[in-house]
Amino acid sequence: MSTFYEEVGGTEFFEELVSGFYAVVAVDPILSPMYPDKDWHAAAERLQMFLEQYWGGPTTYSEERGHPRLRMRHNQFFIDSKAKDAWLSAFERALDSVTITPEHRAELWNYLELAANSLVNQPD
């Protein structure tokens, strides 16, 4: 039985997805200010490691950073519904740029929506 990670193409798929995501984030007026210029590469690396681990790939994220603790790690950022929507839009555009089956895309998208909604920490 294979994992989602293996089925979508492993590291190569997640590199492309994260690269596409950050290409959008870099020019987004809501999201880009959340990333210090010197942290772009590191942020992309952390996201890729997290997604790979979550979807059944290498456990590098936990080995290097411990438990993901997503809400705690994102509490320092102002995340309202506009930021959440911008984040989801960036991921939607990134998904449009990679090769993925409709079934895998739906599964990944369901997770991304759940994650985005759970990280909102500011009322509208």
C-alpha cells in the first residue's frame, strides 16, 4: 500500500507545489509582509518538510523541529479571513501549476481548507 506522498510523486511534487505557492505569496499584498526577506528559503523548506511528513513522506520535519504545533507557530501572525483566503488562493494557484489527479487534489484541498480555517486567530 502506497502513501499519498508516493502517489503524487514524492519530493519532486512537493518541491513544485511549495515553489508555486511561494511564487504567489511573494507578490501577495496580504501574505508577503508576513515573511521577512531573509526567511523565504527557510519558510519554503519548512513548509515542504511539513507537507511531505504529513502526507506519508520523510519525517524530517519532526526530527528537525519537533511537533508541528501549527497554531502555536502561527500565533505571531495576524490571520483573519482575508489572510486565510489569500493563503488558500495562493495554494489553489500552486495546485493549478502541478500535475495531480482530481482525487488527490480534492484530498489535499480538503486538508488545506481545514488547516487554513484552524489558523485564523483574528476576528473580522
